[in-house]
Amino acid sequence: MNELPIVVTCTDRKTSPPEAPLQARALPKTDLAERAVEWARRLHAAPGPRIALEDLYQGDQWRRAQVLTKAASRAGFVPRLYVASAGLGLRPVSSLAPSYAATFLPRHADSVASSSAQAADWWDHLQRLDASCQLPQIAAAAGRALVVLSETYAGAMHRDLAALAATGAEVVLVGGACELDGIVRVPANAALRHALGGTRTSLNVRMAASWLERCTPGHLITSSAQQRWRDWVDQVARPERYERRPMTDEAVIDFIEQSKDSHPGYSRTRLLRLLRDQGMACEQKRFADLYTATIGPR
């Protein structure tokens, strides 16, 4: 059948806002194991509707992840899309779950871990949930896998990735945090944004689609396809130049207010990154001062 499991990360933006108990910030300040048990209990007891994950997430990154399955079909595969989530573990997109807010991003209000070691331990607890899937087994059964992860999520899933590398399956990791023997890694490359377009958050997914476009039909990894990829990167890569437009204090405050309405879970640091991704300029300390004056200390 030539099945291709594809793993992508979840998104912060949801089509339905989570109830307060299913926001990681609402967990008790106990040790990680106790918090993980309590989180599992809340997921199970959540009274609200369960939503298919493919309908729960939204935003550019998620739209591109769904398009990625079409690229896989064109490349001769039968795609199976899975989501790696800091709140749910690894699940197929058809899985049902309540809306939630949890992330591995440090300093985020709903971060579940303050270090990479904690993130890895939290992921291990999530993988004990009944609905969670095991990445090494999925890849071994199919004989291949395409894994698209940010550095942060790859760090949390490092033990799974190491086990995946030992399966002997053909695996391409787009993004990730480090090289692993047994896995072909395609590191995130901001110099490809000019050719691929889109936001920084969706870059890895767009790179994965581009990799599939250069595959030998029905084969995830071949020497000729890898050479086609290298030739294409050499041809189109352009280092990014930051020529951001300055903003008045009033414009920065307007941006903060509007962005907090649209993205209530975003941290100050993430809002500044969003502002800069839109081509605007604001020095970090100035942004922090204006944020505090507008929203209050965080």
C-alpha cells in the first residue's frame, strides 16, 4: 500500500477556546509526575465536546500540514497524518479530543516544562495515555516515516526519535534538533523562505512538501532525490535580510492590544516575534516596557 506516516506538531491556535481546567497554566504547582497525572484526569473528565484534531487546529502552519498529505499522494504514497502535541501525545488527526492549551515552548503561559529534560519526561507521561500512538512502531510497520518537528518539540521527543532511528525504517526528519544515525535530517533553513514563502512557523512543513516534490515516486529516500534537493537548495537559497519598518509607541501599543485579543495565550516574547515577522521594528526592552504599560507585568 506504500503507506507514509507523517508527523507534524500541533498549533497554538484552536477553532474552539479551551476551558480553564484544560489550560496548562491552571495545573497545580506540584512535581511533574503529579501534574501529568492530573492533566490526564482532566482530559478524561472534560465535559465539553470532543473535536477531531484535523478540525481543532488552525492557522498557516496547520493549513500547510494538511496540504502536505496531498504532496505525499502525488509522490506515490498513501499518507497518514499524525499530530505531536504537548497536551495529547502523538495521535492521528482523526482522533477526538477536547480543546486544550499546552506547549513545550519555554516561558509561554501554558508551557508544561521549564527545561528540555522536563519536556522529555512530560512527553513520556503523555505517551502512556490510552489514545497515544508510538512513533517507532508506526514507522516500523510502514517501513518509513516523514517527521516534521521544531527544535523544541524534537527535543521533547528525543527518546522516541532515537528509538525510531534504530528501527531500520526509512525516516526523513525535517527541522529537528540534532543529527541521529539512521535518520536523514533536513535542518530548518530560513534561507529557503524566499523560495517557499509563508511564515517562519510553517517553514518546516513547506520544506517537507518540497522534499516530497523531489522524491523518486514511491520512495522517500534515494541518492538521486537527495542530490536533487541539494541542487535546488543551492540554486534558490537566499539569506534573509531584515529591513524592518520602525513603529511609534502608539502603533506598538495598538499591535499589542489587537494581538492579545487574537492570541490570548501568546507570551510577550512570542508577540514580539510576531511583530518582527510582519516586517516591523521594535527594540526588545522598548517592547517589554510598552507591553507592561499596556497589559501589565507578566
